[in-house]
Amino acid sequence: MEDLKAYIETGILELYVLGDVTPAEKLQVEELASKHPGIRAELNEIERSMELYAGENAIEPSEHLRSRVLGSLLTNFGDDNDFPTQTHTEREKVMVTRPPDKQKEINFYKYAFAACLVLLLASAVALYNLYNRLNDTNTRLNAMQLQNQHFSTTVSAKDNELNLLRDTSFKLIRLKGTKKSPESVMTVAFSPSKQKVVIDLEGLKLPANDQAHQYQLWALVGGKPVDLGVFDATADSSGFKNMKAIASADAFAVTLEPRGGSESPTLSQMVVMGKY
């Protein structure tokens, strides 16, 4: 009995039912089953369990596949009528030695694999769509953040401009065009008490400078020019720009100088000027 129990526990009976044994192992199992009722009972129980499992997990085939299978069975049945009739003894021998119906198990695994493949493809499509939606959401969020930053910067700049205009220590000085550029206009805000000079880039009307030149602001103090810094005049110039600090000035002027500025103004390139 111990030997039979050990034999059963090797798993050879399950392999036999699945048809996955060698001819020698198959013959051995059948001989032991005919001699020992315990092995026969174990084989029956394994077959019954696998049939139940296959029945519970069976997948209903499509109507097209069912028609093909039925047509094949009818054809094979017609072909079987051409063979000579077996004797009762031969049929009993075939029934005893015939391996389990392996085709049913193969069909089950085919359907199971097909179902898994469909689920895998559906999951991949769902993940791909989710990934695209997340990317689209991230793009929109980034665009909104940039827009909010630009809006915040604009609001902050406008607040600074309003504060400057409300500050009574500042005086607005309008610089008018010279003979070189009579249409030019520019506004300078100057606060001697705070020693601050601010120019209005959005309101200035100066010819656009090229990459080799910049405009340079000068303060005239006691008849001497004092450098207050350089700036560019472009089509998209906006906001206020703080220039170099100075405590007093008699007048302000702007000249066109090489990029980076000059130590002294080029009077022939003066475009605007205004007194304090």
C-alpha cells in the first residue's frame, strides 16, 4: 500500500489523464489500474475533476466555429462508414487502451489563451488612452502655469507703475525730439529725494536700434553729462525700466551709441532732450 501511495503521489496518474506520458509509462499505468482498484479509483477521480474544471471554465465558441466543427464531425462520420466493422472484442480493447480525450483539453487551453490575449490587448489600449489623456492634461497644466506666471508678472509691473505715478516725489519729464529725430518722444520719471530715475519703455517713440547700437540716457549736472545706463527700443518694449541712481539733474538727453554705451555722449546722435 505504501508503494501504491508513493506511486500515486508522483503525479504520473495526472500526466496519464492528460496524455502526457511515454508508451511504456502508459502501459504501466494501465496494468496497475487493472490490478489495483485504488489506482483505478484515483484515475476516475482525476478524470472527473478535470471534466468538472473544464466544464466550469469552458468558453462558448462562436457560431462560425461551431458550424465548422459540426461540419467536420459529419464529414468524419461519413468517412468512418467506409471502414470494416470491428468485433466486440476489438472495441473493448480499444476502449480500454484508448488515451483520454486530449482534444477537449487542447480546445480549452486555446480558448483560454485567446481570452487572455483579448484582455491583454484591451488593457494595452486602455493604458495607451490613459497615457495620452495624462500627457494632454500635463500640457494644459503647464500652459496654465505659464499663463498665470505671465499674468502675475504683468500685474506686479502694473502695480509698480501705479505706485510710481502715485508717488508725489517723482516728476514726469517729457523729452522731445531733436533735429536728428524730430518725431521722437520719451518720458522720464525722476525723484531727487529717492535718487531714482525711471523711463517709460511702453510710451517711448524712438527709431528701433540695431544689434550693434543701444540708446544711452544722460543726465546733465552743472553742464556735464552723467551716464545713467543703456536701453533698447523695440516694437515689443513695455513697462518701466529703472536706470542708474542720481541725486540731481538739470536736464536729460538720449543719444544712440555703440552697444554697451560710451563714456561720453555722441552729440551728433542725440535724439531727444528735456529739462528738469
